[in-house]
Amino acid sequence: MERIQATMEPYGGRFLVHGGEVDVLEGAWPGDVVLVGFPGLAEARAWYASPAYREILPLRTRHLDGDVVIVPGVGPEYDAAGTAAAMRNARDRAAGERDGVGS
């Protein structure tokens, strides 16, 4: 853990959440949360593949169980209602194509 920050810095990475108490409001949560932010997906992938991180990766995998995922974030202009409408429209179009409507 002492060495990870130095591996992220060249890629603009920083810890956004690192452990702390998890207040589970719905469902079950199995453990801790570590959330690292990067300027973009390319930087996150480059950090994960970097020789500096790969060198210390076994230290984490030998001592901690967990999943690692890279997920694109959303910007300040993100509109959840617009995303919901687009998802609904895509679902309705797909259903119409399956049912032969609009062909």
C-alpha cells in the first residue's frame, strides 16, 4: 500500500475512496470500497498495465480478495433523465423489431 500512490501519479490517478466505514442502505455489501479516479479510461488502463503497478500487483493479490473494474465516469453535464429516456427508447425499438413493428 505504501508504494501504490507513486504508481498512479504519472497517470493522474488519485484515491477518491480508500476503505472507511460502509453505510449499507440497501442490499448486502461484502467488505471495503477502494475507488481510484483517473482523468480518463486510457490513463486508468495504462496505469493498470504499467510496469510499476505490475511489479507490486502480487502484493495486493496475495493478501486481498476483491474485484478490479474500470468504469467510465460521468461529467458534470450528465443527465440521468436523458439517459433513462434513451435507454427506454432503445428498449422499445428493440421490442418493436422483435415483434415486427416498424419493419
